[in-house]
Amino acid sequence: MMKGVVDGCLLSIINEKEVYGYELAEKLESYGFEAFSEGTIYPMLLRMQKEKLVTSTLRKSTAGPKRKYYSLTEKGEEELVLFKERWNALETNVNRVLSQQKND
């Protein structure tokens, strides 16, 4: 379940602006996802690229080698919309269960 949640979060972050892997790891950490390093994120990005959810572009870096920047494809944008719909339904259902348990 966590994999699907992180995928959706990555899509959402990438949807805001083109980002590179290390930047994604920093963003996730700033939102409280501490267990995700670049080593965890890059395989996810590679899979998402194979699934045609994201595309990448190499760009010059101010420090060091070129960086691979990721952006959403049209399919990635559609997947993000579906993720948000699934997330909202899941959140609603879990909250119903939790609130029902308090009332019993």
C-alpha cells in the first residue's frame, strides 16, 4: 500500500514542476517521509518512466554532472487524477471505520 501512496506523492510533486531525484528525496523528507533516499526513489522513477508516467531530460548542473529532470506525461497526469480519487475514497472509508469504532 505504501508503494502506491509514494508513487502518487511523487507524481504530485513532479506535477508542480520539473525536479531531479535528489530534490524529490528532499521534498518527501520535508513532508515527513524519512525512509526514502535517492537510492529508493531512482528505481521508482525508472519504473514510472517505463510505464510512461514520467519523462526525463538531462540538464546542466551548476555543480557536478548533468542532472536528470523528471516531468509528467499526459498518462502521468491522468494517473495522478486517479490516485487522488482513490486516495479520497480510501481516506473517507478509513475515517468511517475509525469514527465508528469510537462510537461502539
